[in-house]
Amino acid sequence: MSWNERAQPIVAIATASGRGAVGIVRVSGKGLGSLIQALLGRGLPPRQAVYGPFKDAHGEALDHGLALYFPGPHSYTGEDVLELQGHGGPVVMQLLLARCLEAAAETDPETGHARLSGLRLAEPGEFTQRAFLNDKIDLAQAEAIADLIDASTEAAARSASRSLGGVFSKEIEDLRERMINLRMLVEATLDFPEEEIDFLEKADARGKLERIAAQLDKVLVQARQGALLREGLQVVLAGQPNAGKSSLLNALAGAELAIVTPIAGTTRDKVSETIQIEGVPLHVIDTAGLRADHEATDEVERIGMARSWEAIEGADAVLFLHDLTRLVDPIYAQADGEIERRLPRHVPVIHVYNKVDAPDAVAMPTPADPEARALTLSAKTGEGLHELRQTLLQLAGWQATQEGVFIARQRHVQSLRQAREHVHAAQNHAALADGALDLMAEELRLAHNALGTITGAFTPDDLLGEIFTRFCIGK
């Protein structure tokens, strides 16, 4: 989007599509007074809700509702903002939206010009993008708005609210301030070497650097937790037909989501459900039963198995189910071994031995790998489910005792990792006999810039476009 387009006034329906008690049409731009006069037949006092009719071109009421006017810069976008809060029917909202565009193009009898030249429909996320560009919020806060809307658990919503309130941004800005101070000392020493100042000792550069590194590590841990709350964990249930995958999905979800029968191969395609454990979203996928390729009974089953392996390849964790009532069968045990050998090495696996409650269940075998994760449970009775949930949280790296977690995204985690790598390199240069101050200064500059991408201090336009186009229209 060009800078000229960014300067144009915009309008959109700010509430979700469909019918509702209240619907909102929002306008943002400069000089909305003439448009307000055309729509309401009167001016509006700042920041006061005024009830009255919303008028068409002939002065007839399209709807009755509340109008609010927020003069810039004291508004959400930093520009003048008008909100029309009417009845939430889709037809009414479309009529009000069309009327705003029509009234903007009308000639103002006092000026002889259009009431609001260039008014156009807003792009997705454009109201929030203008708030960012006008320094009302930083980029991390802008992203937190979308994350608050999309939150799938209460913990995620509370964490997004903390980020929106500036908790995450404050941590980043504090780190950047510390780096600026350290960079100033380094640059001063490079610029005035004749002063013969023992920089590393008298300025406590190493101590400052160590404290920055420690704070970075702390924020990185918090950001990982926040990213987990936002994105959750992709967990795939895998195993042979009739091992109890669908029963386990139902047990974890607490609802009958998947069809469960004694007939092997009942699940022919993926069944997905998002659940939460201590506020952490888990996207659980029940897949079709796996067999050796030559054992597939028909084309539908082969397609289902192919999709199962595709889901396994993209998982964050795999729950590999084994049937304790069939482990004594050498053919079944051999098939389990073939499946295990085919599991991708980059995906963590939890071996789940199901049907521990069955009379003919055998004992769980000792894993060949002493570090393998393995447990027994009964998807039917719920025995062992708590241990499984805790194992999944441990695998995800969730720290239940941590307070004040803020929402974060993978790009934030990546930027923090980059900053930490540059700080680590700066520490290595500082440890050298001559200090290698020029290299240290460059690493600190790179670390400072990496942190700046989080809040938007250093952000290319293409990244902004990618972020804001994921928002809903009207936000």
C-alpha cells in the first residue's frame, strides 16, 4: 500500500458478520465534521455518546443508535474517528456503510468540495495499522490485539491482554535502553582511544553485558511460554487399527468426538479437536490406523494412511498407541516395530500403552531406549490420563508456576534468539585481551536491531503487510 493510500480516510463495519444486537460502522481520517453533519444533521461533542437517527441522502432515518466522535490524536488510530453503533442486522450495516461512502462524495454546500474526499473501504487490519503508524501502539501491542481476538483459552486471552497493555513491550524497551547505554560507552572508547581509559574494567562493560544476557534469557523463556499459549502444540495420535486412538481423543476432549467401535479401521480420515491443559491449547489429531503398506485393504484406507503419515511429519509430538492386549501377538508386535522405525526422528514420541484395565492386558515392556517416554493408561476408564497430560506439558516446555506470561509469536522468539546470539558473540569479544571493541560494538548493534523488530522500531514494510493482512476487516 502506498503512502498516499495510507493517508486516505477509511470506513468499515467493525463488528462480526451476521445478525447481532449491536453493529458498528467505523470511520477514520482527518476532518470528519462535514461527514458527521450529513449523517446526523448535527455536530457531535468529543467523546460523548449521542443517541439519534442516522440519516440517508433525503434526511430520512436509516436507523437509530449511538454516535461517538473521537478527535485525533486522542483516538484509537490517532486520526479523527467516528463510530456509528446501530442495530446489528447485516442489511442495516451495509446501508450505513454505503451511506458513509455516499455522503463523503457529496458536495459540502459551505466549501463547494466533497465532504470527505477519498473515503474508501478499509483493508484488513488497517485501523490497527494506522494506530501503529501514528505511534498509538507498538507492533507487539498491535499483534496482541489480533491474538486477543483469536485466543482459544482463558490463559491465552489473559496473556494477550498483558501484551496489549505493554508488559512485553516494556521488557523489550528496557533491554534496548540497556544496550543503548552500553553501545554509547563502547563507541566513546572507540572514538577517543587517546584517553587511555580501561573501558572493560572502569565502565564495568562485562558486568553490564552479563546482566543484559541474563535478562535476555529470562525474556526468551517468557516469550517461548507466550508462543506456546498462542500457537499450542500439534499432537498426533498414531498406531495400528483398534489400538484405542479414537477412545483416547474422546477421553482427552471429554466428549464423544470420534466414532468408537470394535471394528478395526473405523477411523478412515483425520479427526481434529483443540483441547486445553492448564490453559495450553493442544491440537489433537486422531489419524487412520497404520498398517504395513501391503496390508491396506482398499484405496480409501491407503489414502487415509498417507494422510496419517503426513500429519505425523508435521506434528510437534506423536502419541504412539500400543494395545496391551495384543502385544503377545508376534505379528502385531512386528507391525508396531515397523511403524516405530518409520516415525520421523525429528518428532518427539510418547509411547502410550493402552487398555491397561483389560483382563488380558500384559505388562508394559521395558523400552529399548532408557530415555524413551512411555506410560500406561486406559482410555476407557481414564486411568493414566493425568500422567499423560503432564507429560505433554513437560514435552512442550510449559512452566505452570510461571506468573505474568505475555503472549508472543514465533517471530518474537526468533528475534530474541538472534539478539541472544549477538550478545553472546559480544561477550566473547569482550573476553579477549584487547577487548576487540569494534567487533563488540557491531554485535551490540545487531542485537539492538533484532530487538527493534519486535516492537516495530526496525520493521520492513513487507513484514507489516504480512502481519496486518491477517487481521479482520474493521479492526
